[in-house]
Amino acid sequence: MSCDCCGVEQEARDIVTGIGRTSEFSIPLLQEIQKRHSYLPEDLVEAVSKESGIPLSDLYGVATFYSQFRFKPQGKYMVRVCHGTACHVAGAEIVSALISQELGIKEGETTPDLLFSLERVACLGCCSLAPVAMIGGKIYAKLTRTKIHAIIKDYKDGKA
Ligand code: FES
């Protein structure tokens, strides 16, 4: 018989068996959890703590210290709006506001359907194309209100 709870315990066992069960493996254990889920689900971190014997407070101590770890699910598409100098001058604040409006979320949030997460980043390295944003690893250049609306619509419609 299986249940969600046993599923989590089994997954924790797989992770700990594959990585290691002492505190020196805390980072790789957390990285593996995040690799599988795109964030750190509480129940799985707890199960990994039980399985490995590493205190839960130690695992969370490590997880909160490093900015690479996330505590909330990430959307399928990460929308990164560039706020480097060139993009700032070219209207990055407006781009962020328009995207935020299109998605109905603020920076640092994820849409309820888990399709998009929104964040601001430093220079994406293509300043001559400012203002730019990166969605799912793809660069979108010289953004305007019309372009932003069309791009987001394509992602929502599964056409991007
Ligand atoms: S400042 Fe935006 S790409 Fe460089």
C-alpha cells in the first residue's frame, strides 16, 4: 500500500542513499531535493533529516544561508527582467511593471498555476538590446508594451 507520506519517505531514502548521511553532505542533499522539485518542499526536507540523522535545524541553517535555495515552488518559466544600467535607462522599471501586470504577480512571486515566476536581475550581457528580459532561458529584446503582451500571451497559450 502506498500513500503520499510513504512516497516522501521513500524519496528521502533514495536521496540520502545516493548522496550521504552526514552533515558534510547537507549542501548536496539540499541541492538534490531542489533539483527534483525546483524548491525545498518542507515535508521532504523533514524526511531527509529523519533518514540521515542530520538535525532539521542544521539543514534549514544551511538552506537559509545560501541564496541558491528556494522555499517556494518555482514557475515553469522564470521571467528575469534586467535592471542593469543600460536597461534601467531604457525603462526596466516600466518593463517590470508591465510584466507584473500581465502575470498578476509581483517580483519574487510565482503565478498560482505555477507557469511563471518573476524576478529582477543584473545585466544579462546584451545591453545594446535594452530593455531586455529573459524568459525560460530565451532573451527578449527592445521590449515595448505591445511586445510584452504578445510574448506573455504566447507563453500562456503554449506557443512560445
Ligand atoms: S543592462 Fe540589461 S543587458 Fe546589460
